[in-house]
Amino acid sequence: MSTNFGLELQLIYQFVHLVNAGSFSQAAKELDMPIATVSRKLTKLETVLDKQLLMRNTRKLRLTEEGIALFQQYQSIISQFDSISGVTVDKPEGTLRIAAPVSIISMIFIKALNEFCETYPDIQLHIAQNNNVIDLIDEGVDVAIVGGTQPDSSWISSSLGVLNYGLFASAQYLQNAPALTHPNELGLHDLIKVWPLYNWSLKHPNGESFYYDGKAKLTLSDLHGAVEATVDNGGILYGPELFVKKQLAAGELQALLPEWVGEKRRISILYHQRSHQPLKVKLFIEFMQSKAESLFSMHS
């Protein structure tokens, strides 16, 4: 902090309200000032701190890592001050109901969800993990995380990342198995199939393609279990490279036929088409979007 502590606190106060509001227009309404003033004060705070706090365009705001840290540091203090001062604002609180496939929460998102809970301690996450397509409205879901085709066009979809599929096995399994030089030899191996892509599609840069819908030694609906079985020398897995990132780095698994490219499965976040999203929903969407690049990176 600089010596002009009072100015910085004022700017931080307005920044916290901007994040809670979810947009410049709503923040301007709550703070009773022009939108241009809200934008100018944010720019001033970023200049004073020499940090970019928000990535913004005409539609939405997105917190940077620095913005998340600053908001997390001050939002509780600002909330207490508003309560003492009698200021009524939409608070980040309540239960947020999320639907997601079983494995993707535990294998990709759990640390980010823990961080979200730390950042917004008054929001409780209720996560229904289910690989089946559900009626999101009937189930009372606020946000859904899905892979592949969007199940309901009445919901808004925002991409978080892409899972790249490939073939993987342990070195010990390969030592005792037939040689694998082409996908058409997969039928000679112990194979591990897992939801949602029980049938395997591979393409070669020369234009050749391969499709496998035959038998498997082990078929699962849980990717975590499939990865464990593969590490335990159970056979060849066709799965997302991201889900075996740690095992590849540790040498527990290795990629097979890397020139053959598997399917790409997009992971998206879905939410209701509402003119005024609840604050807890807005904050969750923006938080997950801010984390998406790092969550789907193959780099440590």
C-alpha cells in the first residue's frame, strides 16, 4: 500500500462492490454513481496497485488472480462495514447447486472449488455428481458442468476447456503384451473402456482413421478408477490426456501411438438464461472462467 491509504481503501471498497454486483451498470446503480466513474475508479485502483484486477469486455467481468486475491482479502471487511453502516447489498451467500459428471469434479475441479469456498465462505456448494443426463430445471440446478453436446438449448453455454483423448498404458503391461504399432492391433490387447467414450476413434495425419467398438477386459463409468486400473498394469486405456497428466509426469504411464490423434471433448459450464443472475451464480461462473486456462493446461 502507498502512503495514500484512505484513497486506496475507498477504491478497494468500490472494487469489492463492483465484483459483488457482477457488472459496471449494476455497481453504478448500487454505488449511486455514473458507470464511467465506476470504470475510472477501477482503472485508478489498478494503477495505484500496479496490478490488473479484472479482464473486462462489453458483456462480462472476469477476475484475474490478483483480483481474486484482493477481493478475498477485503470482501469480509467490506461486508461487515456495510452491515454496520446499514447499507443493503446483494451478498454472496446461499446454496449453489451444481450438476457435474462423477470424475471431472474429483480429477480436475476440486481444488478450484475449495478455493471458491474459501473466497466466498457464505456460499455453500451442493454438487450432484451424475454421469446421466438430468433435467436441470426439475433437479433445481443453478449451474451444470457438461462434456460434449449441450443437453438443453435453453441454457447458456460457456466453454471451459477441451479434453484431448489418447491411448495410455504402463511400461510393465507393455513388457508382457504384444507389440502395438497400429490401432488395428488393439484387439490383441487387454483394453480398458470408460464413460463417456466407450468406442474409440483415432485419426492419423496421413488421413487414415480407426474406430474400435469391440470387447474390453474392463469397462467402467468412473475415469478415476480406469486410470488406477491402467497404472496397475490392467491394460490400455483410451482416455483424456489431462486425467493422466500426473501419471505421465511420474513415469507411471506412457502415451501409445502418439501420432494417432483421439477425440476432442469440450467441457462447458451451463447456466439459466436469466436477465438477472443471482450473485452466487455470477461469481461462480466468473471464478471458474478465470481458472479454466490453468485447470486444462498440461503444464504443471
